[in-house]
Amino acid sequence: MKFPFLVAICLCFAPLASADGPADNRADSVRPIPPLGVDLDDAQSRQLVEGCQNVRRAWGELLRQAEDKTQSGNKWQRAPHQQTLQALTQLTPEILVFPRAVELALEFKQFYQPRDFDAAVALLEEATRRIEVAGVTPRWSRVVGIGDGESQQLIIGGYQSKIDRSYQPYAIVVPAGFTHGDSRPRRLDLWFHGRGETLSEVSFLAKGRTSAGQYTPADTFVLHPYGRYSNAFKFAGEIDVLEALEHVRDHLPLDRTRTSVRGFSMGGAACWQFATHYADRFFAANPGAGFSETPEFLKSFQGEDLTSTPDYQRTLWRLYDCPHWSRNLVHCPTVAYSGEIDRQKQAADVMEASLAEHEIDLVHVIGPQTAHKIHEDSKVEIEARMDALAASVRPTVPRSIDLTTQTLRYNRMHWVAIEGLKKHWETARVRANRIDAEGHTRIEVKTTNVTHLRLDFGPGQWPGHLPERPIVVIDGSECETPAVRSDRSWNAEFVLRDGRWQTDEINQADLRKRPGLQGPIDDAFMDSFLFVLPSNESDDPALQAWVAAEAEHAQLHWRKHFRGDVQRVVDRELTKEQIQNHNLVLFGDPQSNSVIARLADALPVAWNGDTIRLGSKSYSRKAHAVAMVYPNPLNSDRYIVLNSGFTFREYDYLNNARQTPKLPDWAILDIEAGATMRDPGKVQAAGFFDERWKP
């Protein structure tokens, strides 16, 4: 259907509270994020609701028609119809991301200016146009609107996230000269947007259609991820970036050796994070302003008193505090920017000092007498440096690797992967050097805080001799290794036993912390998860009420803050397939949730009579709850979580630097007084499991 253009109606919009002031340090008075806009009038609301319904109905009908054509004829006649159906099905996110954006804006009242309504109408019109095109030719480039290449194009769309199956938006700048069928790989820059409390999906997509952003280098795609709203591209926002990047790589000829990360303000913080945590994926990083760690930024920028912060939260700052990871920038050339009089210059100053400790001199471009924006002269210098770095890229396998990590969540750098640590949240480091000698290759490795290690060269990557068995020396221990394979691939695994390294296969069935299964609680929400709700009642009325409230809170705030759709099931309806495919988020206790009861004997927590026992300590069951992450005893490749969604709450929405994990691997919560905007309850005890998942 077609939506008529509406003349903007003048509405009275309440002024939005300003961020970052002293009022945002009051946990007892937290303004809503996202802020409320205004109610549309009945006619406007009805038009948008009906428009969303019409788009969904039209797309569903097109899919049904395509499926009907696959049901008749012989297999040769059905084959092209099956291909058409498959192509249409894959296009679903590129269509339905638009009504979903409008529906979320309606649900959370995210219409702040008259143009927001017009933008919503335009998005539904775009969805309708795409359905019409898909009915003729279900080809991605045609449907999203890529043209003849005469000029730059601004394309918007969506993909389906593995985390919660929701349709998430993205925008991409397509350079002039690119057209249908063009297969020449091109550079791609990732651009991270700044904080925008009113940046709904509608606003983001509307901007993606009209603004190319700060930088548009020649012959370069520029991908603008949404990052699931305003979380500094952390947690699910981080996964959004990686998923959006893979989505566009499936459709566009991107040069994988020439991808950069860039951003400003909150986007600058994200750029520091991605550059230090994924340094081997990018040819360069260009962070501007923002923050690069939590404590110093909150004290200097927010004026926040952090003296009462518990030790486990301070430990968890290491997850995203970039100075702990700065040595990794030896693998990612970095050009930082700050305005000379911008308070957020602090971010680059902190990183400059950290890099100096590693004898790295940070290139820090300063905009003269400039506050919180990018100076035009600085843009010229930055672009010259970034273009030079892009031109200097050579697809070679590095001879030397220097990898630093605090957690197995980020365990890899080129051909080195850390598979086990002596202790999480203490700095682990691997330095590996490949030395070519006459007739053989020698790899010398030095480690700190590492117990399991893998060296992995993919097909065609082995740069040494063939045939040969490389000599590997780790911390002075010489290890026997397998032969290089005929496709010039080579890999070997090593385990530290009794103080000496030896070649051995790493047993992934062992109950130990390993990549993707290392905690803390928030880690479970960076992959596919499923809420499993209780069907019975607990004998503790306080727990029963708290579980109901927290399960509802977790679902609402996943939708409101991470813009997702929680998948959920009642305990008695949980299937084997769901156990196989999801992290299970279990609410309740063994009395109320049959899945918890089923797993209870295999968990490190026990509910006995009037007590809860975890490790060597016991706590009263009355008005207490367990929050925990642990490997699923029914599927050792997945987590279970007890009684928790993501762990930062409303108070932390007010400043992105606060958005760090608030609970470690486990916590005992006193819930008698209920939850607050900072905590799900009073934390009576909390801590980390050891590397064998023992308390």
C-alpha cells in the first residue's frame, strides 16, 4: 500500500532532561531512559498501526504464494521455485525491520518531534516498495535499492540476530562507482555513533537515509551499526556490530584486510574497545573523544564518588577498561582525536599514558581550541593518515604475536589462541615469535597466566617450510608437534602440566572455564538465550513475588534497552532442541522451577531445608535468592543462568561508562526489601568461580 504524505502537525514537546549533570548521580531519582516523547493523536497512531499490519500481511502473503509454487510439479519444476522461496525468506529482515522499528517507537512513546512521525511513515513506504521489488526479483541489491553507481548511495536495512531472533537495523554508505554485479573488494570503515537517548530505530534509520556521517573516504563502504540503542556498543551492542558486519559481508564485496573502526563521543569509546579487544581484525582505529575506562572517567567527567564500589565490580571493570588491553594495539595502528578543550580528551590522554608504558607513542590529533566536535583541519590530517594506512595493508601472516587478555571471552590474536587461564581477571599474555632457520621453523613462546594454548595457521597460511615439523618452545619447554599439512595449514595444542608445557589435545569436555564459557553472568546474554519461567510456586512468598517481578523487569528492559525480543518458555515445555541451542535463563528455585530441580544435584549451590549452601557457606533461604551463571549440566557448550537478566540497571543507563557487569559469576541476594534502580536486591555475598567452576 502507499502512505500519503502528511503535513507535520505542530505538537508540544516536553524538554528533555540534560545528561551528565549532578542529578544523574542520584540513584533514588533516576530519569527514564529512553525518555518519553509525546502521544500521537488517534489518527496518527491508527495509521502507523495499520501500516505495520499491512506490511506484515503483504510480506506474509508473498511468502505463502512462493511456498505454494514449491508444492506442485516434479523436482526439476519445483527447484527454481524453491530457490525463489529461499531468496525471499533471506530477505525477511530487510523488510520487517521497518514495521518493527515503528512498533517499538509506538510501544515506548519515542516520537519526540513532528518529523519522527513522518519518518515512520516513510519507513513503511520503503518496506512496501521493497515487497513490490522482491515480488519481481528477489535479489538483495535490487530490493535494498542499490543503483547504477553514478553517485554515492545511503542504504538502510536489517538482519536477524542470533541472540534473540530480533530484526536489528543498520545503515551503510555505498560509494560512487559501485553497482550491481561489481565484485571488486573495497575497504570498509565501521562508524560508531555517539550517545543518543532519543535515538530510536525510527530515528536511526531515518538518519541513515539522509546523512552519510563524518567521513566518507573514496571507494569505501561505511557501515553504521545501531548497536542496540545506547550502551556504548557493549554486550549485545558489541555482538550487533559483529553480526551487522557479517551480514553486509554476505552481500557486498568487502576487503577483509581493509576494515577499520572509527567513532566519536560514545562511538569513540566503542572504537577504543573494539581496537583493543579485536586488534587483529582491523587495519586501523580512529577513536575520538568518549571514554576509555570507567573509574577515572566517572570521577573526572561525572563527578561520581566510587569509594563504595564493591571489589568484584572493580574487578569487572577490566572487561571493557581499555588500558588493561592497550598492548594489543601493536597489532592495530591507531590515530586518536580530541578537541583541545573537550572534557572527553581525558579518554585519549589515559590511553596515551598507558601506551607509553609499553613504549608506544600514540598519534593524537588535537583540534585547536575545539570542544566536543571534530575540527575541520583535523579531519584532513586524520583522513590522510587513515588513507595511508589503508594503502599500506599487505595480506601477510604476522611473524610475531603479542596478545594480552583479562578473560577468555577475548582469547585470540591472528594465529595464537589462549584456551585456558590460571586465573581470570588477572592479566594474561602470550608473546610468540616465528623464527626461520635453515631447513626448519622454530616458534618461541613466552606466557603469563596461561594454562592452555593453541597455535593455528589456516589453509595457505603456513609461511615456513614444507615438509616439516616446526619446533615449538614454550617458556623453555620444547614440545613435539605435528607435521605441516599439504594445504599449508598447521595447528597444535599445548597444555601446562606440572610446570611444563607439552603437546596435547585440549579436552573441551572438561569442566573448566574456556572461551565462550567463562562468565560472568552478563556473558550469557551475548549469545542465543531462552528464559525458562516457573510453572509452580515457591514456599517462600517473598521469593515468589521477587521472581515474578525480576523476570518481568528483565524481559521489559531487554526490550527497552537492548531493543530485543526475549524468547521464553514455561519450564515444563522446555525441549531438547532448546537445551541444545540456547543459554537457559532459569527463574525460581527447585520448588517452583522443574528445570532447576532437575539440575540441582549437578550445581554448586544446594537448597537444603531452610538454607542455601554455596561452597563452604550457608545462607537463609527465607527472602534470599541465588543469581548465578554456570555451564549447563545438560549441554556443556551452553550456560545456565539463575534469576538474572543483564546486570546493570536504570541508574547505569544515565552514563555509558557505568554500563559494566554489576554481578560476577554468583551472588546471594537478600530480597526482603525488593529491587532498586541499582540492584536486584541487597548483595549478601558474591564472587567468581575458579577456573574449574568451583566456588
